[in-house]
Amino acid sequence: MFDKLIPWKKKEGGDLQVRPEDHPIARLRHEFDDLWERFWEDWRRGDVSLFDNSRMFGSIVDLDDADKEYVLRAELPGFEPEDFDIRISGNVLTLRAEHKEEGKEKNGNYHRFGSFYESFTLPEGVLSDKIDARYHSGVLEVHLPKSEECRAKQIEVKSS
């Protein structure tokens, strides 16, 4: 019974044993197994394809809470403004982009495809009829104006 216990103090001249599951290689293998399993789960649900890695690796999307508006910035290089489809339904903002390119080179034909899809639940008080989107230098900016009631107000502290 006691021969299966793991020592917690190193004895002079003795080697400290490491549990197999704590070994760095074992942890790496466990992480890789989890990644592989998540990939195949997404594949079965149709959330990932061989040519669309935006879901698997993520894209850089930031939301800035300014005084009068929220500004959503997404780094999405390789698209054109007409490739985007931005919709709002209730308080859900959906961003989609798809770019297809075909051409001929002296080695043969080529086909390129890129896509992006993400949905965001918007905070209360966004004026959906005044949302503005711009795409420049690979960055999509979506400006989401706040209603007057949702804007931060400074409260004056008075002495009593």
C-alpha cells in the first residue's frame, strides 16, 4: 500500500519520482489529444473545413468601449469591402466574409478561398439603425453608437 505513495520530500542521495501524468511529455500528449478531439467534433458539426481555419485558430477581434459608442475591430486581411455581409437581428450582430479567387498561371489553374464567420451578442442600448462599418488595410471596423441612457455619466461627489 505505501509503496504506491509519491514522496513529497527529496531524500539526500535519492531521486524524486515524477508521476507519469505530471511528466511534460505526458501533458503535451494530453493537450494534443484534446486539440485533436475538438477538431473532429467541430468537423462532425460542420464548424470547420480544411480551407477555413478562422474558427479553429481564431481571428483577432477587439471591442473598445468608448464614451459614445462601442467600436469592434477585426483583423481580416485578404478581403474586399464587398465580400462582407454584416447583419443585426435583435441584439445579435453577425459578421460574415467570403472571398473566392480563381485564375490561371503557367503551371495551371489556381483557386483560393477564405471565409470568416462570427456572431456577437450586443450590450443593451446599441442604436442598431445607426451602426456603421468600414474596411481598410485588412481591418474591419464596426461602430456601434450607444443610446443616451447607456452612456457613462460622471457623478459629482459633494461634501456634506
